[in-house]
Amino acid sequence: MSGTGSILFVCMGNICRSPLAEGIARHVLASTPAGRGVRLDSAGTHAYHVGKPPDPRAIAVARRHGIDIAGLRAREVQAEDFTRFDLILCADRQNLAALERLRPASAVEPELLLPWCGLAQDEVPDPYYGDAASFERVFALLQQAADRLALRL
């Protein structure tokens, strides 16, 4: 898919799924010619954790796979994000519905991350109330998505 210069990954609080998606995508796209110029960011539909780093378990699972997301900081989706980004990819249906309520009429339509990347599963499960294994499963799923994303670009 040509013409995608910027991608925003979205989940609820921007401390688990979306910063992992951003970090993994950044890692994968850095090694592809088409992906090197793509601007990546992440945000949450809720302001629960604004200014905070990703969940320590998300940082740990990323680090185990050679990816550093510790410097990322949570932020809430803003109306201008709908015009600043060419593609907005959301972790699940609940947050996709929240984005649709925020979206200006003529702005880019957000999509579900996994189906857009060509995966059969609709939603990225929220590992927040889970254990380290939950984060590992989400990491593996987001790694598959990032690999497919790289192919689409």
C-alpha cells in the first residue's frame, strides 16, 4: 500500500497494546525500504495514563524481544490525529467505536489493526489484567501484524 506516511496505533489507555504495536512496527519497518520513512505513534481513547510510560510488563516483553519501548509516554487521541495520520489502526471494537465518535466527518476512518493487516483474529486482547504470558501472547500477535503491515506498505 503506497502513500502511507504515518500510522497511529490506538488502544484504551496507551500503556499496553498500542505502545507494543508502535514499538514492534518501528522495529520491523526499520528493516524495510518502504517502512523506513513511515512516521509511527500510539495513543489511547481514554486519558487514564497520560504522560506515563508503558506498563512494566509491556516494557519487559518488548525488551525480551530486543525492542525498547520504555521511552514512550501515554497520550490521549486528539481530534487533529484524524488529519495528522494517514492510517489509524485500533486494537479492538470497543475502542474503534470510541474513535468513530471522535472522528470528524471528513477525516480518515480508523480500522481494526489485525484485520487490516490480514490476520483472521478481529481484536488484540487486552493483557492488562493478565500475567506475563498474556503479554507474551499479545506480543506474538502484534509481531505477526507488524510483519503483515510491512508487506502491505
